[in-house]
Amino acid sequence: MQTADFVEKTRSFSRKSRFSDAQISGVAQAGKSYIAEWVREAASKQGITLRERPIDTFARAVSRLSDGVFDLDPVEETLVAMSRAGVITAHQRGLLQIRYLR
């Protein structure tokens, strides 16, 4: 890999969120059903779709074998996908997910 390619790829991972912390905080304060609807709409507008990745299959298998089964619902999976795509930051995802689970 050329140095320029590495720098460009690194930049793509360090993108700023498309939403301000204030916007995300407002969504998080609105309640579970509002968060779910906002996540669906925001993901759709940003072209975010859910697709199974090999690492997801592996993580579920390891989780099941260790009796530490975890299941994310579609809203939580969409939050993860939005974070991976750089639409929201990890901090914003955490805030939304915590409020959504309450």
C-alpha cells in the first residue's frame, strides 16, 4: 500500500459526524420511540443499510459458545452501522443507544 493510499484511508475513518452533539442530545432526550424513528430515517437518508458481515457471524458464534449471548435489535444494529460509516461518532452512538435501552 502506498503512503498516500494509507493517509487517504485514515482520513476516511476520522470523519466528523454529520450531526452535532447538540442535535444528537436532543434526539436522545426525546424517548425510545422517537430515537428508533430518527435512527431509521437518518440511516435511510444517508444510504445506510444493514448487511451481515463475516465478523458478525463469528461474534455471534463466539458469544453463543461462551454463554454470553448478546443480541442487538435492528435499531441498535443500525446505530452501529451509522457509526462505522462515519454518520455519527462512537460517543453519539453510545448516547443514543443508552437512552434507547432505557
